[in-house]
Amino acid sequence: TKEKNRCTFSQLCSEWEESVQYQVKPSTYAVYLTMLEKHILPELGKYQVRKMNNRIVDQFLQDKQGQDLSWNTLRLIIFLLKAILHTGEDKGICTAEKIHYYIPKYKKPYMKVFDRGDAQRLISHLENSEKTFEMGLLISICTGIRVGELCGLKWGDVNWSRGTLQINRTVSRIRNPEIDERAEKGKGAETGEPLSKTIVYIGTPKTGTSIREIPLPDFLIIKMLDSKRGDSCYILSGTEKCMEPRGVQRRFKNLLRRCNIPDINIHSLRHAFASKWIENGFDSKALSEILGHSSVKITMDIYVHSNMEQKKSYMNRMV
């Protein structure tokens, strides 16, 4: 009982980490650890759990909101805080009072989107290029897949008879779990080879609905046939070694400069695909499935943007 009374939030957090480590994907676990170390433990780690109350938690969350963090980051902080304190309750380690969590109102983030002329200029360049990497970008802008999914595409994922692309994996860079394991065992760097702080992780897509089959436009299938490699080769690299998202982003920005197109994030290709789909009056449910979302609402709230020309057209039709 004395140990429970003295248990700090940091100690409880360590117990929670052990319980959840093998319940989630390594990439998700890595995000959790980074979020805890960067945003939660520096402020709350020192408190004894039994002394934590709404005043402490409210002040912590207000401070976080004042740091101009994204809505998704704030939601994840609250999720982790709840999960860890719930683990404490199961072990009989309770806070001074029942904690009430304030959920911040969702604010749609500003997304810089492609100007229609810039998008068309990029597509024209990609269509006329014979480079493997640029064909990969064309696949991205024609299907709306995530950059990690693009990095994970292999030629074996193309079903030529059906004219479709199967999304089976995603590539991301995560913190190296061996570093945490070495630290837990009390081993310093001198006891082994120096370890990279991060590693490239190839795993399953973001959610269950992200594993999906996407139909490809006919012109793209014809272009892809000219570049076809062995089934085990990655489409972007043309080899059995994958590229990673930050490298793709860097090369994408270099390409924009060469094409004299204003700088924009590669994720905007996904937004551009979704917006154009809706502009053409196509079915939103089909779009949601192609993007790998669990609901149409997510698609419409986050990925669909009306450009100024479209808004002007609507205004003229109102007269």
C-alpha cells in the first residue's frame, strides 16, 4: 500500500508502456513513447498519482493548448493520459479525485493546396517523364495514396488482369526500439555497437480499412507496363530496397523547383486527388474507400478543399 501511495505518474507510465508495447504496431508504440517523453512526462512525471487532481490536469492541458499544438496531438495527449491513469485504477493506484478531461474543439488545419494550373503542369511533367521515381509520383496523384504507402508499393502489388493496385504495407521511420531495450537492461553504449536513433519500419497500413484495392486509370496502367520490374522490387526505387517518406519528400520538393512550381507538401497530392474527385461530382463513398478511411465524414472533413475558382463558379450560379 505504501508503494502504491508513493507511485509517481512516471513510474505508472513505465508499467503502462510494458503492458501496451505488444498490443500495438511498433510504429504506433514509437509515437506513444515520443509523445510521452516530449509532452507529458516533463510536466506530470514527478507527481504522485494519488495527489493528482483536476486542477493539475486542467493546468497541464491549458499549457499544452497554449503551445499551438495540432488538434490531433492534443487528442493523443489526452488519450495517453486517460489510458495511463486507467491502468493505475486497475492496480489500485488512484488519483485524488475523478479526472474530467476537456476535449478541445476540432479545428480544421490550414492546408496549402495545389493551384489548378500548377497541378496540371506537374501532371504533364510526370506523364512525359521516363524516370521510375516520377512515375511513382504520378501513381500518387492519380490514386491519393499516402506517401508511406507509396514507399511500400511493390510491383507484385499490381494486379494487371484487374487493373488494380493492392495497398499492403507502409514505410515509416521510427525510433529504434533496441535503444530503449538497451537502456532498460542498464547497458551503456560502451557495451555494444553504437545504435542508430531511428530505423526504417515496414509494416501494415495505418488502419484495417487502409488495406485496400484501388482501380488504376487505363493510361497509367499502360505507362506502368513500360517500367515493370520483378514482383519483389519497390516501384519507387526500382530495386528491392525501399525509399522512405522523408527522402521522397526531399526529391519531390526538388522536382517542384525544377518545374517552377511553388513549394508544397507531398501530402497535398492526396488532398488534390480527393478535391478533384468531389469537384467532378463522383461518389463520396467510393472516394472514402479509395483513400482508406473508415467513414465518409473523415474524407469530407479533412481531405476535400474547394479552390477559389470553384467557389467563384458557385457564386455566379447563385445569381
